[in-house]
Amino acid sequence: MKRGSLTDLKRVPFWSRVLGWLSIFGWLIFVIAATVFNYAKPERNTILTEIFGISVRDYWHLTLGDLFVILLIIGLFVSLVSFVLNYVLFRQHKQHLWINIMILIMSCLGGLSLYFFGF
């Protein structure tokens, strides 16, 4: 049997698959939030905007900013559920720690702090 075959995938426990799908879903939410962040953040004033007198938005777009916060909170919730599930399932072995879940938690918290405490 070759490594990574379909029979190997069928032997993966159900909860490990759930952890994998929750991780993928959490990162998908984070990528969408990062895209919304790009359009919601205040625009930067550059030399070209000064020369040509282009007006620059120096405030958060309210609707997109709210969507950004909601997406980050959903991503944080999904990653916290994944982290708790990972801890409960693998606490005896302490060998199966998903680092990407912790990175996602820190990224969501960083995005929320960026929105609420300054840009």
C-alpha cells in the first residue's frame, strides 16, 4: 500500500477529519477577512496624492469594517473550537498539536487589535 492512498484516508479517525476541515474553514475565513481588510482600511497618503490633489479616505469604511470584525470573530471562534477539540482528543498522547490553529488564533487576535486599537 502506498503512502497517502485512499485506504489510508479511510482509516483516519472521524475527529481528525473534523479538525482538518475546521482548520481549512478557519483559514478560508481569515483569507476572506484579509481581503475585506484591504478594502475597509483607511487609504495612505502618498507623494502622488499630494502632487495631484487626490482626496484620500482617512477613516475605516464602516460596513466593510464591521464585516471584517465579524469575519475575524467567526474565524477566532472556529479556531478556538478546533484548539479545544484538539486538546481534548489528544491530551493523553500530547503528540498531536496543530500549530496552524494557534497561528490562526494569534492572527485573528492581531487583526482585531489592529482594528480596535489603531492603524
